[in-house]
Amino acid sequence: MRLGISLIIVLFVLNSCKKEINYTHLQGNALGTTFSIKYKNNTNYSQSIDSLFSVINNSLSTYHSNSIISKINKGDSMVMTDFHFEKVYRKAKRIFTETNGAFDPTVGNLVNAWGFGPGKELKKLDSSSIKTLMKHIGFDKTKLSNHYINKEDKDLFFDFNAIAKGYAVDVIGVFFESKNIINYMVEIGGEIRVRGVNSNHKLWKVGIEKPLTDGTRAIETTLELNNQSMATSGNYRKFRIDENGKKYVHTINPKTGYTLQNDLLSASVISTLDCADVDAYATAFMVMGFEKTKAFLLKHPELDALLIYVEKDQNIHIFDSTDELTNLSSM
């Protein structure tokens, strides 16, 4: 009887000492936007994640005057690149080639001129000044060699903002995997990478927003991600209106130099590729427009996309590359 009671007590103590593993949720501001991170582990990794954000900013942020990219943009030919800059540069170079220049991180001078970057906005931006700025654009005018960037044009300005958030998502994801964390969701400014399942032991579910321009936010549809990354780009929220009431969207066509408002309102790209990849593709698709993006997706089965676009009838439609075209909404 005493042996049985002792055994019960030992089992009770062992079970009570076993720590239940919960999902930790971290959120805050970084890289000029917000982030939300969930992972199955009791350890608070906020300090480590803050350090990773700092390292990425020091490498890729055009808003930090002493970052590697800022020094290169200022013409410092002696600054050495680091691991992060080089990884993003190589991804950007590949996607620049694949999209025939629709994704071009050397569009920075135009981003500044149109008032969407860290540099000085040009108040009177006419066709002549755009033509001049276009001379200083072209990712094919750059080369990475032995940890140094060579630019054919000293005035060429790098801007990796269309891929940097996705890359930061990947960096944190890889960090979790180094800690043997297999269930996590990392979201920075709407760019997402998930692995495993959520706290309900189900696939992670994410929302796609309606392209609303009145400042309100609403969900168009939801998707389940299975060890995938997703990034969304759209012109419906980030834009500016000049003193004459004219609207300028933030997507700039690197082939023309003008801000672009085409038939594609939003592009959400989903893939098992890195989040940096889908981040860049989403930006490229906004430049390419609906029909060219559909044609591109046919040649790239590794990519899925949900495209919200306007037809000639001015109704808004949704195209899901994994399914047939469906007219899900008319707003």
C-alpha cells in the first residue's frame, strides 16, 4: 500500500514538473512598420529578434545614414558589403532578370523624387526631369565582386525596401529553426512566413485585404499556408495627393519612371520559396499588370498568386492562379 502511494506521488511530482509548452506572441514596431511573431516555445526571444532587426537595418535601411546601403548610395566605393546585403542583392538580381526589369531596386532616385523615399522630393517633376533620372536606373549597371559593389553610374541609388521586409521575415524564421522551433508564424508589415501549425494544431490562416482607399480595412478572403511564405503588394493604401488633388501611387515603373495605376489593385504571392522572393515578385507583378502577371505565372509553377484587379466594366474581380477565374466581388 505504501509502495503504491509512493509511486502515485512520484508520478504526480514528475507530471507537475513537466513544463507545458505554449505559443509565445511577440509584437511591436521595426523596419518602419509593425510585426507580429508567434512560435511554439516558452522562451522569450525578443532581445535576439531586436538584435536581428538592428543588423538588417545596419545593412539594408536607406533611412539609416550609416547603413551599408546608404554609404554605397553616397558613392563610398570602399565600403564592404555583408552577408545580408549580398544575399538580398543576389536574389534581387535573379528576379530582376526573370521579370525583365519589372523588379529593379535601383529605382531609388525615382522613389525619392516622387516623395516615397528617404531622399528629397522633387516638387516639379516633369517629363524632362524624369528622363534625366531614368539615366541613373538599371540593376544591370551594378556588379557585386569580392564584397564590393561596382556601379557604372555613381548616381545610381539602391532601394531594397521592396524585398527587405520579406528578407527580415526569413532571417527570423531561420533563427527559430536554429533553435529547433518547428511551429511558427513571422509577419512583418504584411509579409509572412509560416512553418508547422498554430496553437489550435491547424494550418496557419491569413487574410487578404479588400483594396479599399477610404482608410478602412476589411478582409476579402482567407488562405491557409502550409510551410509557405506570402507577400502582398498593392496601390490602394500607399499613395500621396499633390496640392492639385492629383493622386500618385507608390508603385513606380522602372521602365518609364512614372507612378503606375494599372488594372492590378493587389497581388498576393504564395510559395514555398523564401519570403524575400515572394516579396519581390509581388512588387514586380504590380508593375507588370494583370495580363502579363498571368502569363508569368504560367511559366513559374512554383508561384501561386491571388490577384485583385479591375475589368473594363470597372468591377473588381479576383483571379486565383490555383483555380479558374472567379468573379468573387463587385464593389
